[in-house]
Amino acid sequence: MSSDTDVSLSSYDDDQGSKLIRKAREAPFVPIGMAGFAAMVAYGLYKWKGTGNTKVSVHQIHRRVAAQCFVVGAMALGMGYSMYQEFWAKPKP
């Protein structure tokens, strides 16, 4: 059997926690977006009981839009950060 068809098992040795930490170091804004999304969902669930006279669906739409803003904002910041690292922070040869 040739060596280039062998599958390296080193990627399978990582458990889920270490894989998450490694991915968070590679893209630091992804966990920030995930935390913002989770916080907005938790806030929406907390505020659900005190909706008053307005419909619950209106509050759900507002919370969904806010959670999406956290995620899209984190993606945009992450992309800007990676562009900065790639083009401006790197010394030119």
C-alpha cells in the first residue's frame, strides 16, 4: 500500500474541547458571535413572559434580528481582522 493513501489519524485524536479551543484561536470572533447569539436567545426567553399587550411573534422577530446582527457583525469583524493580519500586519519582503 502506498503511503500517500494512508489517512493520518492525528486529526482524529483531538477531543471536542481541544478542537473547539484550536478553532477559536484560529478565528477569535466566531466564539464572540456564538456568545452574542446565545445571550440574545437567553434575553429573549427571559423577556418572553413580560410581553404586555403586543404579540409574542413581534418580540420573536426583534430578537431574531438582533441575534443575526451579532453573528453577522462578528463575521464582519473577523473578516476585517484576517484582512488586517494578511495585508497590513505582515512585513513586506
